Amino acid sequence: MKKKTFKSIFTLLILTVSLNTFAQLGESNYDYRVKSKLDNLGIKYQITDKGNFKVIFDMGKDRTQMVIINSNTYEYGGMEIREIFSTAAIVESKYDFNQSILFSLLELNETYKLGAWQIDGGTSPYILQFALRISANSTQTVLDDVIRLAAKVADEMEQKLTSEDKH
């Protein structure tokens, strides 16, 4: 009888620990380093289903701009890299971006010290984003500067391409 009681208690304990661990994994699909920095900066954010951070900036003149901070990081040459991006336009067809617009974006890329225009999406819709890649271990000051830069550049391009404020 003692063996069965011990076995039952042991099984219950294992199940409890396993469920707690599972629950923590479900909540921790984001990068705590980003969360900590945004909290310290007092920046409001939402965590997406993918564990990315969505920040919406007030750009003035009744405009807002969303920036996504990717929780997933990438390794290259011993560096851990994080991508941050902000959308300027979303189109259904590749041909919605004419050659002149694309050439202008490539010319602009040369002027940026950090960041570049990219089109995300192998299929429709095609998303024009200003993307920056920085060290995943950047300081909170660098993170703050970079996310504000992404918002500013993308919002300016959105205004040039459309008269709307969608992103």
C-alpha cells in the first residue's frame, strides 16, 4: 500500500512540474532581453502570436506607425542578429511597384547607414518594409534609436506612396 501511495504522489508531482514547465514554455516564446529593454524604456508593446514585439508610435499629425521587433535571432559569423522592421506599403501584385519606385528605393538604400528597403513575401501580398538588423545584444538605447528610425523612415515612405495611414 505504501508503494502505491508513494507512486501516486510521485506521479502527481511529475505531472504538476511538467504542466508548470509546459505553461512557462507557452508564455516564453518571446525574447526576454527585448521585453526587459522595452519595459525599462517605458515603451508600450504587444507580443504577437509568433512572440514578436509590436510597437505603435504616434508620428504626429494624426499618424501612427507600427514597428515589429523579431524575437527570433539569427547567427552569422559568431554574431547574434535581430531584425526590426516597419511596413510602408502592402500590394497584391508585383507590378504595383513600378520600376521607377523600385529604383528610387535602391538609390535610397545607399544613403542609409543602417537599414534598407526590402519586399517581404514570395507570393501576394507583397510587403514593402524598412528593415534593420542589429546585434541581438544591443543596448536599450540602441534598440530605442533603431525602432524609432524604422518608424520614421517607413512612415515617411508611406506618405510618399499613398495618402493613407495604414501601417
